[in-house]
Amino acid sequence: MSVQSAAAHVDVDLRQLFASLGRNWLRILVFVLVVTGLAFAAVSFATRHYKAQTQVEIAPRGSDYTRPASSNPDSDRPILDEQGIATQVQIISSNEILKQVARKLGLSRLHEFDETVDMSALNRLLVLVGLKNDPMDVPADERVLKKMREKLNVYGVEKKGIIAIEFSSEDPKLAATIPDAIAAAYIAGQGAAKSESNTAAADFLAPEIADLSKQVRDAEAKVAAYRAQSDLLMGGNNSTLATQQLAELSTELSRVRASRASAEGTAESVRKALQSGGSLDSLPEVLSSDLIQRLRGRQVELRANIADLSTTLLDNHPRIRAAKSQLADLDAQIRSEAQKIMKGLAMQADAAKARENQLVADVDTLKAASAQAGEQQVGLDALQRDVAAKRQQLELYLTNYREAASRRDRNYVPVDARIASPALVPSEPYFPKVWPIVGAAAAASLLLAAVFTLLREIFFGRAMRPARGARLEPIDEVAMPPAAYQDPSIRSQPPVANKFANRAVEASWPETVTETPAQPRPAAEIEPVEVRRPRSVLGEIDVEKAAEKLIASGAARAIFVSPEGDEAAASAILVAREVSDAGLRVLLLDLTASGAASRPMLDSGLFPGITNLLASQAQFSDVIHADLYSDCHVIPVGTADPVRAMRAADRLPIIMQSLTTAYDLVVVECGPADAQGIGRLGGEATEVFLSMLEPDDEVTQAAVKLIESGYPDLTLVTPLGHEPPGNPVPGRRSAA
């Protein structure tokens, strides 16, 4: 596992973050109560404003009984689309209507609409010193209109054809009176505009009707004169006489041609039948002749007689021969009669042809006359169209004039608007709403206080922690060996300075310790030897007492000096863990040369640390790591060049200040440092501790030097006898 994968990244400690709300509940509650109280006071003393609404319906008001029968029923309907409603909204909120209402209600005499009325002394003073514009510089009408527009709201109700007029005022009666007055002024203005329009229309139409009447008479006279001059006599079907005659002759010519063709055809049929000797019975003209029909009847009788006589007589019998002779005469008579019919048909065809020729000549003559009449008819039609247009315009003007004159004389002007819902005097103010505003202020202040508290925890770093990386295999734990009996020579040494001896607090050592013989013996023969350890005369305290002292004093920094070397660095580790277990955010800064304080907490010495930070090779988030066995954080020695890092030792005070801002307590393990070495690490709320394992001369001399160098409140602490449950105790091996 690489060092980079084990390195920690900064993470948000949600438990610690939201626990800050509980720790600061009193501050949050006070802030919420103060803001809510201020909001309630502001709402209680705020001026009450009342709002009322008047609704105006835009719809046709004219009746079908008062509208002229010739007019279009939809001609008087107003435009009810969005553009039309928007136009009416602008008219209602126009300066003219607002001025009328202001003059009618005397709004210029009220302080609400004109601040120059009953101006307070403070405002007059502000005007005099130039801190406020003089309202007298603005005309009175403009001041009133400005206030009215601030309080007025006119809008169209969507897809309803209704315009709502809202007005707010400090006086509830005035809030209801003004929108009604605006609606009444609007309707009156619309009526006046229509009345003025009717009067103007009547005045305009009267002279126009007189001029049009004269023009119509002149045009009709021109039509009559042109008709007489052009001899355009009118026949039936509103056509000229020449055209009508041409149509009649054309019809007659068609009939004559058909009759001629029929006579010629019949005559030709008879002629062919006579020439060929065929039967004439198939010709309708022959059959229709009465003479031929009688002759045919006689032939039938003779043939019947011949047939009767042939039964008794021979063919040469005189009677039969006489009958046959009569029969031949009848055939000759029939053919002669057919020839006469044929000649009659030929004469009829000739007469029809002659009539046809005459008609053709007459048609040609009438064609020329009709063409000339058509050319003249074009000019006549133009004159007639002019007459018709002027007559139609005259009739329209007469209709409009009668309508306008009747409405003007009767003073009847239907306005396309009415007050659908008059304003009611409001009983409750619309502003301010006490409880909604107070509730909103309380909720907003609570939210702001909570957000501020959470952000403060995040920005100061108290809610941040490096994310835990993968843990390495734990090392073997080696227990700290028990301290030897106190050397009697120590008792004979002179006591340390009275101030130091009197200040120290005695710690209770374990009454019994188990000691293992130095010489190896078989495991079965080893017996623990119980010894009594006397009390120390240096007044050192244990790890729990040191942690309680730091928590009680509210210290921000705890500097540990270990004159006995790396083994004594265990005091700083154990104290840091004890304070962290108490719920505070604790960071241990390892300034030992060998990393004796950070290696037992991270199980490795390869993490970037303080030397990397001083050498500008890493940032805070890269050098802060989590203790593998507690909630404490640690900054190890690091992997950078110590010589290069020490060149930036002047940055240590800045680093310490940043760490104390982010953590509740910063524990610094300095190793066997002197007073000069720890001078740049101190600050406000700093406690100095001296770690010891055995009360020897080295520890005593180090304590005396620190006290004499300006650290009289030095405290001795020992890790011996501390067995934190569940946490491994750093021993000599882990601190080596």
C-alpha cells in the first residue's frame, strides 16, 4: 500500500458539524428572539394600508331596438382582445382621469398624497440643510399624480373582458372611494367622447349630404342627355332596341331556314318516288292529302270488285276490263296529285329561301346598328355607374346622419363599459400582515443563524477532518516497563523551587506493580514480585489529570517537552487522545526529529507532514492525517529535507495560529527542547507540560530551566500507569 493511497483528504464531519447547533442553541435562540421581536415591533408600529378593488366590464351597451336597421349589428362591438383591453387599461390610468379624480376628491389637501401638507419639522430641517429635495419644486398636480400612481394598479382580467382597478390607502373609505371615482370618470369620459363624436359626425355629414344630392342630380341629367343624343332606346330586358330587334330577327331567320330545309327535303323525296315509280304511301305529305286518300279508297274498292268478278268471269269480260281501266285511271290521278304536291313543296322552299335572304340582309343591318349602340352603351354605363356610386354614398350619409342627429338630439350615448363590481370598504389592512411577517422573520432568522453557525464551523475547520485512509497492519504492542524504585539519592537532593513544589499536584501511583526478573528463568519458575512504589516528590500528574486541566482551563495550545527522549513522547499522544475522546477537536503536531509522537498514531513515518508544509511542498489538507486509534488528528514530521524546512521556521507562529483557529486544542510534542526552542510556538491560552518517565536529575534540571526561562506554570505529566480501554498504548518500541 502506497503512501499516497493512505494519505487522508479533508472531509466534513457531519456529526461534529450538526453537533455545533446543539452547542450554540442559546446563541441561536437569542438571535431568533431578537429578530422576531424587532419584526413584531416594526409590524406593530408600521402604518396600516388598505386596498379596495373596482371591476369595470367592457361590453356593448347599445340595444338592438335603438340601433338603425341598416347598420351592421357587429359594427358597435368594441375590441375585446388583449390589445383592446390593454388600450382601455392605459386610458383608465391616464393623467387626465387621475387629475379629475384628484380635483373632485380634493386629494391635494391630504398629507398622504402631498407631503408638503403638514410637513414635519424633521423633513423641513432636512430640506433646509440640503439632505432632501424640496417637494415644493415639483408642481402640486405632479406630486399628487405620483402618489396616486404608486398606490394604483389597473390590469385586465385574463380572457374575461373585465378591467380591475385596485387602490391602496391609509384610509379604508378613501381606498374604496378612489377606484369607484376612477371608474366613473372613465365611463363619463367614454360617454363624452362618443357624444362629441356624434356631434362632429352630424356637423360633417350635413354639408356632405347637400353636395352629394346636387352631384346625383347632375349625374342623372347627364345620363338622360347622353341616352337621347345616342338614340339608345331601351327595350325589354333592359337592352337597347337595336339589340332586341337583332335577337328577334335572328330567331325568325333560324325558323325560316328550318322550314326551307324541310320543304326542300320533302319535295326531293316525292320527286324520287315519282321517277322511280315506287310507292307513294310512305311519304307523309302524300298520305296527308285528302284527295289522294279518297283515290286510294276508290282503288281499294275497284280491286275488291275485280276480285269478286274474277271468281265468276274471265279476264276479258267487259266488266272486268272496265274495272281494270278505272283502276289505271286512279293510279294516274294519284301520281298527278303527287306531282302537284311536289311542285307545291318546291314553291314553298323557294318562298322560304327568299324570306331567308331578306332576313339575312336585315340581320346584317341590325348588326351594324347594334355594334354602334354597344359602343355608345359603354359611355352610358360609365355615367350610370357614377350615378349609382353617388346615390349609394348619399343614402349611407343620410342613414348615418339620421342616427347621429337622433342620438345628439335625444342625448342618447350608449357607453361600452359599466361598473360590474363597485369597491367595498376594506375592514382589514392588506399590509402589514402581522403573523405572517413575524413567522417569516422567525423562520428566516432561525435559518440564517443555523447556516451561520454551520458555515462558521466549516470555515474555522472545526467541522473538517481528513478522511480515513486504509489502515496498515497494526504493529506489535510493547507495554511500557514499570518505573524503578525511586533512587534514595533523589530524596537527598534539594527540593525544586518552592513555587514549583507547591504548585504541583500529586498523582496517585498504582500501589502494586509487577516486576519480571532480569535473569532468564524457565517460564514455570517465573513468579511475579509485588513491590510498593513510593510517591514521587516532583509532584507529577497522570494523563487523565492533564486532560482534565486542559479542558477546564480552555487552553488552545499544549506544548510538551520530553527531556528523556522519544520514550516520554507517549504523554503527548495519550493526553491528545483523552481530550479528543471528551468531544473536542484535537490535533497533535509532531516536532521531534524521529517522529516519535506521530509514528505510533499512523503506524508509519512516510506521510507528508510539517517539514513538507514549511518547505512549501504540501498544503494543510495534505499534511493533516487521522489517528488510526482515535478521533484525534495528527501532523507528522514529514518527508521533506529538515534543513530546508528549518529555513522557514519563522512560519511556525502563522501555522500555529491557523491550527488553533481550526481546532479546539493543538498539542505540540517538541522532544528535548529548551525554552528558546518552544518560544515561537506559544500564544494565548497556552499550557506547557514536561513529560517524564523517571524522576531523575535530567528531568529536574529541565524543569528548573523552563521555570527560570519564563514558564512558571510548568506542569509535569507521566504516562506510567495509564491504560486507556480499547486503545493501544504507545510503548518504547512504538516511540522509538
